[in-house]
Amino acid sequence: MKRISKFVSAILLMSVCAVLPTKAQNAGSQKYDYDFNPHWFIQLQGGGQYTLGEIELKKLLSPNVQLSLGYEFTPVVAARLSVDAWQSKAGIAGKWADLGNVGQELKWKWNYVAPSIDVMFDMTNFLGGFNPERKLSVSVFGGIGANFPFANDEAKDADAELKTRYGRTDTQLQLLWEGPFEEGPLGEKGWSGLVRFGGDFDYHLNDNWSIGLEANANIVNDHYNSKKAANADWYFNILGGVKYCFGQTYSKRPASDPLAAALAAVAAAQNVAPQQPVERIIEKTIEKEVPYLYEEIYFTINKYNINKSEEYKVRHIADFLKQNPDAKVSITGHADSNTGTKSINQTLSEKRAAEVAKVLTEQYGISSSRISTDAKGDTANFYSGSNYELNRVCVCIGK
């Protein structure tokens, strides 16, 4: 239990260390807000295994591989189907094999395949918030599965050797199994349930690729190593590998800023690039006490349905219109010029504006007479370079 406690403490410490540098770097200077996109991932790992036993540790080391397919539901919670496989080892020390006398030890190995379903928790995002620009992340996981061992011939040879030494006809390896579903001399089958837990440390190369190191502990039935010990058998894996996340894993938008919002509102209304005289505009608005609203609703590439992370903005527009019965809202759809054609982008921007208007009328009961829509296609892109995706937007102005 002390080893397990140290293992968990080390993972928590690594999580805190991964969070702190990013927090210090971004304090007071964050330019973007990030929206997590659920996505699939695939992971390939290889390394070594230690199967708990009585002989020297180095004699119980064996190769190990693991292939996983998973889905990240939130920045914190993910699940994966893992298939772990290759080899385990066991042995009997000489003093055990010869009834207390110093004698020749026996050892054997076998192969196995162990599928499991793991639930994973990203401790770095849990402690420090979602930030895809962060390079390091630490996760913990737990899962259940099954272990299907096979190729147990060396254990049968060891059992025969023990019978020869003692001159007995019954089995010395009391839980000897023949195959995963084939019974051994005393009726034991090889397969067993499996419980596993562990942690992994990932370094993100870019938005889709990362490399990592994983450590996991696996608990199986007592008959796994063919010896009777009246307690569960254990094996431990250390794995290094690569992970690929499919699709666009997140989207970003400018961090909320009232001055920037007012500036972009005027620019959108005039269909020109943003200019500097913001303070004068705000002063006039305050003096006249005219109700005013500005929202930017961002979309995923080639999509016009409203993301869950953006739904609160539509609700905000509806609340504004209900609180100000004389106010109206104009909705202007945009698309980015880096993807698609002008025709496709014009249609996409029209659908985006229409979708926002549809939600306002059908879900919030806003009269269509209070809503006007327009579409600019990719002709009014205010952002360029790495920020071009911010042009996938509906600009909503209420007054």
C-alpha cells in the first residue's frame, strides 16, 4: 500500500508541476479563450513488464505492447479500449523448489492478450483548466478487463521437473492451466478477470500528436502464474509510445474584452477593418443610454450548427431582446477565405446567420420581425495568419 500511495502522490505532484508554468506564463496576458472539441484518439505503446514473483526482479522482466482506441468526452474525462499483450514470467527459487535446501531455481514464461476498458482523468486540466497550448499533461486511469493467457508449455515442463525431484504423481504447480479456456490437471482454466490502474505523462508535439510514458499495475487471479499463493497475482507495465488525436481538438476565439467588442461592432456595421477611436464611440453610447448588445458566435470549420459552447451567447441575445422590447438584432454570417470556394463560403455564411435566427425564433420565441440577417461569405475577413479561423463567425448587433 505504501508503494501505491507513493505512486499516486508522484502523479499528483507531476500534475501540479505541469500546471504551474503555464499559469505563470499566461497570467494577465491571455489573448484567447479555448473551446474543447470532443474527439477520438489512437495510441501505440511498447515497453517492459515485471510479473511479481519470488526470484530476482531482472529474471521476471519481459516485453510488452499495447494498442488503444479512445474518445475524449471533456477536457478532463476520456475512455479507451486497450489491448495489452505479449509475455509474462514466473519462477520458484531453489530453496523453495528443493524443500528448504539450496537447489536450482525453476522459471517459465507464457504469452497473453488482455483487453480492458479504462476511464481516464486529466489531472492537469482538472487542476489548471483547459489550455491546449500547454505542452505537458498528466493523467490517471482505472479500468477492468480480462486476461487470456496461452503457450504455457514451460510451466508444464517445470511441473514435470518438480514431480521428478519429489517422485510424486500429483501436480506441484497446483493451479497449472492448459489454455485460456482449457482446464489443467486440477480443473483450472487460464483466463481471469483483470483490474488495472495507473498514470501517464504526455508531451504534446502539436494539436494532434503527442509522445508519452505510462505506468500501470494489473491485478489478476491467483492461477495466472500457475502457482497457488492464496492471493491475487500482479504484473506491472512501463510503456512509452505515441498518441494521435483525430480532427480539430479545440477552437479558439479572442478573450472577452469590452473595448475590442465595441470596436469590432462598429467595424462590422461599416464593413471595414477595425479602427482605433473606440473611446469616443463608447462615450456616445453611454451619454444616450441606448441599449446595445454585441455577440460573436463562432463555428467549427464547414459547419453551421451552433456548438454547445456557444449556445449561451444566443440565450444572451434572446434575454437582451426580451428586456428591451423596442430593440432589434442584426445577424451577419461570415466564413474564412482559407478554406472552401467563394460560392461554398457564401452559402455557409447564409446558413450560419439563418441558424442563429432560427434558434432565436423557435427556441426563445423572438419575433422574426425583430431579426434581420445578412451574409458576407469570405469577403469581410478581419483576421489572418494563425487567427484566420476566427472568421468563422456570426456577428450579432442588438440595438
